Amino acid sequence: MSKLVLRISALVAIGLSGLATADAAIVQTVRTSSTFTTMGGAQVEAIAWCQAGEVVSGGGHNMTYGDGLFIYYNGPVTSGSLQGWKFRFWLASVPIPPGSSVGTAFAVCLKQQ
């Protein structure tokens, strides 16, 4: 997990002023999913969730090795009031060695403080 504190003046410059009040700080935290492992030939889904009170502002994924990657979805997701980032894909195969591919999804979460 990494954190970055942004002052409201910086957020106004990038159009996020609706998230904060005067003299407030926005804290950015990168959250990650559980690590996935696949040997290929299967559909895999990983979700990184923001904590309660945080909003997702972006995200993505990282993974090792693989041939024939087809991404079904790589974008924001919600469950009730929680927000996060979903990475859903199919991987045709993984060269041997290593024989498996590992990775995570990550969500960039913002919270006013």
C-alpha cells in the first residue's frame, strides 16, 4: 500500500474539486487484490477493493508471463457502497518454465481528510 497526500489546490487543477472542501487534503492509497496464479486455459478475475469512505479514481493490473491474453474487463466495480477495480481475463497458455502466471489487480483510492 502506498499513500500520497494532495492539497485541494492541486485537485482543482485536475478537476477533482467536487470531492473536497476548502483546506481539506485528499489522501491517495493504492490497494491490491489477493495474488492470482493461473497455468493458462482458464478465466481469472481479481478485484482490488477500496475501503469504506474511499472512492476509486483508477486502477489496473500486473502479471507475469503468458500467451494469448484476452481481457474481458479492466475497470471500476462497485458492491453496495464499496468501490474497487476489477481485472477479468483469459490466458491461453504459459510457457514452461515457469508454467504459471501470477499477478494482482490494483485500485487507486481517494479519501478526503
